[in-house]
Amino acid sequence: MIETMMKGYEFETLIGDLFKHYGYVVENNKTIIKNHKIYEADLISSNNIAS
């Protein structure tokens, strides 16, 4: 799901618009925290958008 949302977006733009809009918090561009659950987001990279 996240890969699809990221397609065509720059990672910083996604943080600024999508993640913030849906209440995500991103630390070190690597960890997504939502509802006190931590998800490792290694597949997400500003240099390599998952396709």
C-alpha cells in the first residue's frame, strides 16, 4: 500500500503531504510511527521509490 502511495512522489513530498495528512510521524526517514506501532520502512527511500 505504501509502495503504491509513494509511486510518482518524492519521499520528502510524501512526508510533507501524505504522511502528515494521515497522521504519520517519520523519524530519520526510516521509521513510520502510527498509533504507537512502529513499522520499519527500509523499502522506502528518497533515492529508490518502490515500484
